Amino acid sequence: MIKQETITEAMYNAIRLGATRMPPDIRAALQKALAEETEPMAKKHLEVSLQNADMSEKGNGLVCADTGFPMYFVHAGRKTEVEGGFNTIYECAAAATARATAECFLRPTMVDPLTRKNPGDNIGPGMPKVELIFDRDDDSLEILAAPKGGGSEIFGTFYRMMFPADGKAGIKKFVIECIKDACYAGKVCPPAIIGVGIGGTADLCMSLAKKAALLRPVGSHHPDPEVAALETELYNACRKLGIGPMGSRGINAVLAINLDTAVTHTAALPVAVNAQCLVGRRWIARIDGKGNINYSGDLA
């Protein structure tokens, strides 16, 4: 049985590491982009971002100051046992988030949407966001913490219910327009990781897009060859927009375009886009059935 204390500690360290360390796949993608860019401003943006990551890893500040929305994706096994039941995971997430905020690893950015009152600890209805997924055969817990920056969420979220007749051409046009709107002037802090959800209901479509942006390694592709081909086509098209890092002239408006799909109504074609900023903050805590914790920046 995994104790609540262990889960809280794992969540705290995962969100802390997510805010202070750049994942290896993100760093490799930014270094590749730096080698490709020729515009001085584009190169400078990437150099500074990588320097910030180096300083943060040494204990000097954060990868980026806007730690945004505290999010946890928790994967459990069919044999996993949690002290007090699985509902206590939400309490653990709140405690971990409050501690990380108090220790300045998270900025207190969560406010009431109407009164704008700020509780100062990032805790409130719906926050931190916790998604619990039962998709394993063992007795473990895997916690992916993602302090998702405000800019990528505010300026990089789009949804449209299209007509089935719009087909792939309509999807491609919509996605490219969204990326252009999100990346010019550096609004989502590009080069961005773009998640695209296609199908399902409106809420499922948006969830697919967000998970595609946050939970897939940069450079990976969808297992369906048709979807993977569409990812590649969109990625290549975006490299011809003339938009580069932080909205400067260049070719790297995006680091990756990740698609995911779900079956939908015969009269519907919902499409959603969600962006993740260039620092790609996320870190993983893996807890085995005996309570041992392992931390990693690798999604695989």
C-alpha cells in the first residue's frame, strides 16, 4: 500500500523539478532548432532559453517565471493500493502544490475567475488539476507534474466544430491558422509543442489536444500511419510560415505537432488545438508498490 505521505512528497518533488529542470527531449529539440536557425534574433532567443535552463538546474531561479497552471496526470495500476483510497490523491496534490508555492517553486497565479481574489497558494475549485487514469497492470503510481505556463494556455487554445465535409483540408487550414495566431509576436513563447485533438465530444477533443501537447516526447509520432503522416505534413508546413523562436523571423515556430483522435458523431468533426511553450515543463515521479520513488524527465 502506498502511503499518502509518499504520494504528497512525490507530487511536490515532481512539480518542483518540473519548474526547475528542462526535460531532456525538450533540450535536445531546442538545441536542434538553434543549429537550424540563421536569424540572429531567433538564435539569441534560443540561446537565452537554454542558458536559463542551465542556471535553473544549478539552483538559480526557474526555467521560466510563469509557472502557470499546476497540473498532475496520475496513472495507476489495477493492483495499486493507496492509503485512505484514491480520493486522497487530490488532497495530496493540494498539499504538494501549496508547499511548492510557499517555497517559490510555483508562482501564485491561480485566482477566482469573477472576483479575481488570489488565495496565494494556487489552491481552489478545479486547481490543482488532477487526472487519475487506471491503465496499468501493476501496483504502481506514475505521476506526471506539469506546471503549464499561462501564455501557452491563454493564447494557444482553440476549438472549432467543423463540418465532416471540411475533411483533412479543413483540419489542416484550421490548425495552421491557429498556430500562426498563437506564435506571432511570441504569444505562446514558441517554438511551441502543438497538441491537436480530432473527434470525440467538445470536452474530449480539448482533452486530447492538451494531452498530446503535454504527455508525448518530442520527436515521437502517433502509431496510426495516417495520423502520423498528417503530423509530419503540418509540421513541415509550419516551418514555412516565416515565424521563429519567440515570434522572430525563422523556421522554428513549433518543436512538434502531436495529433490524437477519438471516434465522433457522424454529423460532427470537432477539432481542438492546445499549445505548450518552448520550455515544455514536466517531470515524472514513479512510485512502486513498496513506496520507493524514482524521478525522471523522460516520458518513455
